[in-house]
Amino acid sequence: MARVLKVLEVPSPALRAKAQPVAAVDDDIRRMLDDMLATMYAHNGVGLSGNQVGVLKRVAVIDASGDGEPPRPYKLVNPRITGVSAETIGHNEGCLSVPKEYACVDRHVSVTAAYTDENGAERTLAADGLLAIALQHELDHLDGKLFIDYLTPFKRGRLLRHLEKRRKKEAEESA
Ligand code: NI
């Protein structure tokens, strides 16, 4: 049975660390991927990286299927982007580690990725739409990068102050 893990939030140092490659896909990695998927679904997320649950390994899960569509989970080990479209698109992004804050970030419209699946097989993935955006967002996590890093210092500061304010308010309300 998969467990729902604790999701780390800014300013957790794990979110700023570079995750290390996975040497071999074993039962521990498979269990971790299942736990990460359960955690992502429990929080209605589109993606989740190892860094976000304090595991500094290059693992991520994504399900970019729309509401009412059948689930389409991806379990990614050592994912890397091998090609990108020149065309970019602005998308209003959020992140479970930067809760309830959203900002527009420019991403490549389509990307090609290579990864190892949960059975140790090498795979490639040609993605566009939300899946392409999620891939770029999750791969950034594995390098210690957050979507707020793309914002101007002014916008990033405003967003983080807003997050801090809401945390204080929620702490007061629950006290
Ligand atoms: Ni995120």
C-alpha cells in the first residue's frame, strides 16, 4: 500500500539541492515512485519530484491528464530533456512546495525527454501541452530550481510575502 509522504515547502533546503542519478531501479525506487504518485494525487498535483519529499534522487512522477479523463501516470527515473521546441508559451504555474501561489512562467511548447521506467527500461517521451510544461517544471526541481526563480525579484518577493502572510494567518486561526 502506497503511503502519502510529507511534501516539503519553501524554504526547505532539499528544494535547492541537486538530486543525484539513480544507479539501479530496484524495489526501493519502485516503492518510492508509488508513494510519490499517491502523494501527488492526494494533493491534486500534476507532478512531484524526489526533492519535494526529501529524496535527493532523480525521480519524478507526473499525471497531466485532464479532469474526467482516465489517469495517465508517468514514473520517471533519471529523466532528462533531449529536445525542445523553439516556440514558448506562458502558463500559470503552481507548485505543491510553494502552496496556493501561482505565476505565469514561459516554457517550451513541446519537449522530448528520455528516462528510465519503473522496470529499468529506457524510454523516450514526446510531450506537448500540460505534460511538456510539467516535465520542464519537475526536471527543474531535480536541479534545485523552482518556478518562482523565473520571476523578476519584485514579483518573486511579492509572491513569497503573500505566502508568508497566509501561513501566519492560518497558524493564528488554528492556534
Ligand atoms: Ni513543483
